[in-house]
Amino acid sequence: MGSSPWVGIVLLSLAFMALCVATEVTYDAHSLIINGEKRIIFSGSVHYPRSTVEMWPNIIQKAKDGGLDAIESYVFWDRHEPIRREYDFSGNLNFVKFFKLVQEAGLYTILRIGPYVCAEWNYGGFPIWLHNMPGIELRTDNPIYKNEMQIFTTKIVSMAKEANLFASQGGPIILAQIENEYGNIMVDYGDAGKSYIKWCAQMALAQNIGVPWIMCQQHDAPKPMINTCNGYYCDQFQPNNPKSPKMFTENWIGWFQKWGQRVPHRSAEDSAFSVARFFQNGGILNNYYMYHGGTNFGRTAGGPYITTSYDYDAPLDEYGNLNQPKWGHLKQLHVAIKLGEKILTNGTRTDKDLGNQVTLTTYTNANGKRFCFLSNINNNQDANVDLQQDGKYIVPSWSVTILNGCNKEVFNTAKVNSQTSIMVKKSDDASPKLTWVWIPEKKKDTMQGKGSFKANQLLEQKELTFDVVTTCGT
């Protein structure tokens, strides 16, 4: 007997309703709370314009397989609005499609709007027309700049809302960021900088997105903004609000490549050490910058002298391949820490100094269940630790041992047992179908050596050429 077509319609309707169910995202000092469940989050940066659309599903799946809960990305103003009020969200600039693919894979997303992003991206993501607006001063209490920033921020938020991307709408976005590392330079702007950052917070909150806002590297982030940490190690970082959770928005998993310099490398051991120390000291969210670095297509690379490759020694290399043993070692770390998620987010913490830079950190919940971190931050001497009834352990120098139940070693950051591989990349023979395509660059006659040009004042390169290839700094 055939089924009624109404059955299919009902099932499709129920599936659609399930996708649109709102997710409540709140927080306390010890966790990110998603639909009432206290969580710790592992996240990784993947910048959608630094890979092709065809690569996205594979990258997202490998991030999930690596134990991530979320994927984070900036939004790139210069690519989306290359000409004032003319927008481009096509191809690999379609952030809505990218975020939906992440959600379909069962992961959350973190939206870092900026719209100044740095990211070793050309001019920090600012479009050149913005620089050339008369009377503008970037990233300060300047009405012209603030107006343009608000228009673009509202544009991105509106697109996200229309696509139901925020968790409050049933979407994947659980956190959003306004501005970027402004605290590193705010002193140079004086009182205008302080006024500007307060305005940023107010403008962001007025967007009513239904999920928390963060500000990275902003020690005086106005409430309820959550200030977060960027760096190689953030275990000693504390939020400026005791009610805010401790978040690591950029754990630098490697570094960017400059022309003529050695290839940057951060070991799997040190990467894992940084993460374990962060959670040992009360962290609740760790984001790898980058998890997949990708490629600086066209002229998007910032300066000084950043290469086309933005590999970043990330767990997934420039082409989306596994970078072993880093990917596998971090996956094992994620599994180990997740064993204690309930205790870490609901328990009380005690630290015991065992001497010679060795510390035992114990988390205990109301039922007496325990989860421990045993760290040795001495960088040249291993430690022999006797925890009596909980066992004896050898903790290598500069490492953290994770003890499930405080009496069973489940991971040590210095003990790598995941696959180590060397990938040999061989160039393929070019297809005879490939042809060169030339695109003429529009230049004034004087730039081509024709005619003459005079000026009675000093001229600024970006304004004169309406072009910019420069560092991410402003």
C-alpha cells in the first residue's frame, strides 16, 4: 500500500521546524551554556575566502573529525564591498553558504565581524574607498568612519538574520565579535579610542542578535561584552568581568610565512601544552588560529611580504590535507578533555604546588567525582610525581598530564602517538586545455610613462592610485 503524499509533507515540515528551533546561548564564569547545558568549546579558524567553495565540505568534515565543536571566521569588508554600496557575496565570498554547510555538519560557528580584521589580509580588510573618504579617521571616534562601520556591520547581521544563522533563530552562530585587538593600540588614540570602543559595544548590542558578543584583546571591554585572549599561551589570562567565561579566541597554532624567511613551525607538543594549560586554569573555549589557513588568492595578502600561502602550520594544511602529527595529537587531546567536561563546568577547583614548577589541579563536582591536570612547566627537567593512592606518574618537562578520575592518565601533551607523516607534493603535468588569461590593469597615462604629472603638495599612495597592498595595520 502506498503512503499518502501528506506524510512526506508533514515530515518535511517537522524537519524544517526542527532546524528553526531557537537555541539559547548564555554563559557563566565557568562555561558557555547552550540550551541549559554547560559546555566547553573547541573551535578552529577557517576563513572562507582563503579556500574554494569545492574545498569547504571536506575542510569542515575534517575539522569535525578532529574533535572541533565550532568553526570561526572573520568577515572581509574589502571583498564584500569593493566599491561603496556595491556588494559581492558570490563564489567563495558566500559566507551564508559556508556557515550553513558548517551547521549541516553539526558544528557551531563564531562570527567575527570586525570589520577591521588584520588577519594578515590586505589593509586589514578595509576597502580602499574607505581610506579615501574626505575627513575620515579609521578606528576612532570619527563620525564618518563610525557611520560606514555601522552600515557594513548591519548589512552582515541583516544577511545572517535573513538566513536564520544566529543560534537564537535556530542557526549555528553562538558568538559574534565586534572590532579586533583594539586594546593593543587604543592608547595611541587617547580618549577618542575609549569613546570609540564604548560606541562599538553599544552599536553591536543594538543589533539584537540573541547571542553573546565578544571583544578580543580588549582589557576594558564594556559590559556585557566578553573580553578574550589572543596569543601562544593564555592560561594566565583573566576576563575583566568576574562573571565572564575565560576564552582563547586565537591560539596561534603556527605563524604566517614571509618571503625569504624559514617556514614557521609550532610543534604538536607545544600546541597541546598551551591548550591543556588553558583548560587547567579555568578556560572554557579554545579557538585555533588557524585550523585551516588556506591561500591568499589574488592580491589579498597583507604585509609586510606575506606569501600567497597562508598555510600557518595549521592542523589542516593549505590544501586541506591532514598535517600530522598535529591534527591527530590535538584530536586525542580534545577527547581527553571532553571526558571531564561535566566536572570542569560544574565543579570547584583546587591547585596544589608540588614544587619544582609542578602543579596538581583538581576539579571536583558535588557528587565527589574528580578530574585532574598535572602540569610540569619546567622546560628542561622531567618530574616524578607520587600521588599516593592516585598513582605515580612521570610528567615530561613542559607538559601536562590529564588524569580522568584523578587516577588514570588519559593523555600527556608531550607524548605523541598519533600518525606522523611526510607528504610529498608532486606537480601534475598541465592539461593542454589550460590557457593563459590576461586581464588588463587600468592605469593612468602618466603611470605608463606618457605625458607629465605635477603636484604642488605631497601625495599619498593609496589616495593617488586608489589601490592598496599593505600590512594589516592601519
